[in-house]
Amino acid sequence: MTPKPALDAAGGAVVRDLILDGDLGREVLRHWLVTLDLTTSRGWIRRSEQ
């Protein structure tokens, strides 16, 4: 994604060497507990107890 021209931003940032393979939205994370082990390509999902 390319920022729009003349976009200004200020403040600190945390940059980490992360693997980003997808996007789970807030609604998914609100209802489900998701655990991912990207090193071994495994994942678990179960309904949240909230």
C-alpha cells in the first residue's frame, strides 16, 4: 500500500521481523481464540469464552 501524497506522520514506531501471512479482523478475534505456530505451519482455533 502506498500512502497518499502529502501524508504526514509523527511519533515513535516499533518495527519487528514478523511473518504476516493474513489478516484476522476484530470480529474474528472477538469470538474465537486463535493460536498460530508459523514455524511449524500449525494452528488451533476455538470459541472464546466471553
